[in-house]
Amino acid sequence: MVASIYVAFAVVAAVICVTSVVLNSLICLVFLRNKKLLNAPDIFIVSVALSDLFYSVATLPLLFVANVYGAWIFGPRGCKATAFIATWSGLSSLMNLSLAGYERYVALVFLYKSQRTFTRRKAARSSVAMWLYALFWSVLPLCGWSGFELEGIGTSCSVRWKSHNKIDVSYNVCIILFCFAFPVSFISFSYFKCCKEIMSSTRRAKSTWGKSSSFTRKSFEIERKIVVLFGVMTVAFPVAWTPYAVVSLISMIAGPDVISDVAASVPAYTAKSSACYNPIIYVFLYKRLRRQIYFMLRRRSSRTSKQSNESETWKFGENSVRRSPQKHVESASDGNSNF
């Protein structure tokens, strides 16, 4: 394998890692310090951010080092651990995004039915359930149903997609159906219903209050923005993971020699990039979150400058105190000479 290929993948892993850790940490800190802002839709945002942060911190540095060395150097246990974390994180993000789409659908269609809408507690419980669902499918390869192995150019690990063993094939089919096809279909259905409801609600508002009414504009502006936010998030995730799923499916059906190692690694790293562009989507499309991040960074910089000014003032005072005894001694000596 050409060394430049490993260098390229090492650079990609480093960029994804740094971007994901910085942005997802900012998102988690914003909601941790402003818990009043944490409503039902935001709980799913935090859940996805935590999942991406966990993946980036636990696995991407190992992938960077492996690409620098040009081979996997962390042994079979390291391979299984990183593949398990990557699978759990990816499935958790997708499940929470599908649930976020359903929450928007319920919030729009059943707006006046409180028993159907999501509360903060219900959203938190649902998010935990999605984490456990993803954990169930991620643990199975460690328990003997399929397994984890090196993929692509040999610097990352994943499920045994190239195996023709019946046990491996059965697991791969199930995970594609229940952890990819079903959530993506669920997301598509939820956002189709959301768009349909927004269009019908806009028509009702126009007929009731008029097209130029401020109530008509404001009542649906927020809902449109939230739907666009979660829509871009949920569309971007399948876009990142679909090439990887297609390549894995081809390898599973046609055999391991149909797709080259480099061609198999490119979709894998494209899927890993979802950990960094999810927070980019939040920051650019979620105005309230962007504003809170700006305020937090501005407050932190002002505190830093204030502390530096205080330290300089303290040093100045300390120096003046140090000088004062000398002046006192000099004045005392002068006074004694006058006697």
C-alpha cells in the first residue's frame, strides 16, 4: 500500500477528531450550563452530540496513530473495542435522529393533545431507550453472533461484512434492516408528514388571519426552522452512511474481492465524518444555540482578560509593597542623619 494513502487517511481522522471534539464539547457545555434551554427537541441534540463526542475521543485517536504507522498496532482487543464503540455510537446517533423526527411529527400533528406530545422526561426516557437499543445490536458480535475485524486498508475495524458465513450474513442482514433501513424509512415518513402538516396549517392560518398577519408569520416560523434543522440533520446522516451500507452490502453479496481496500475505506471514513458535521449543522441552523455558544465564549474570554488584569494588578501591588520597605529604610536613615 502506498504510504501517501495512509497519510491522507491520518489527516482525515485528525480533522474529524479535532472538529468533532471541539464542536460537540461546546454544544454539551451550552446545554449543561443552561438547563432551562433543554426542551424535548434539544434532548435529542445533546444525545447525538454526546454520542459523537464519545466516538471521537475513544476511537479516532487510535485510527490516526494506526494510519501514521500504516497498520493496526492495538491488537485484536483494541480492534474489537473500537469497532464496538463505533457501532454503538453510530447506531445511537441514527436512532436518536429518527426519534427526533418523530417528535417533530407529534409536535406538529398533535399540537393540542398533551398526552401525545413529548415532555422533557419522556424525551429523556426515549433517548435512553434508543441508546439501549443500539447497545443491544452492538454487543451481539461480542457475544458470538458475527464479530469484528479489520476493514479496508487495515487501520480501522468494523463488522464482518465480507464474510459468507451464515451467522455473519444473518447478523449483517438484520442490522441493515432494523438499524438502517427501518430508521431511515421512519425518518422519511415523519418529515413527509411534517411538511404536509406545515403546508396545511399555513393554508388554514392564511384563511383565518390573512396572509400578511404577523401571527401567521410568527406562528410557523419557529416550527419551520426546527423542522429544517432536524430535517438537514437526519438527511445528512443517511447521506454519510448510505455509501458505507451499500459497499458493505456489495461485499457481503458479491464477495470480498469485488471492492478494493481503498474503495472500502473511503465510505467508512465518510461515515465517520458524521461525527463532526452534525454539530456544524446545529451551529449554522440553530440560532439560539449559536447565540449561546457566542455568549459562553465571550464570557470566558472576558473572564480570562479580567483574571490577567487582576494578576497584573496584584503583581504591581506586590512590587510596590516590596519597594516600600526600602523607601522606609532610606527615609529613616535620612531622618537619623538630620539628628
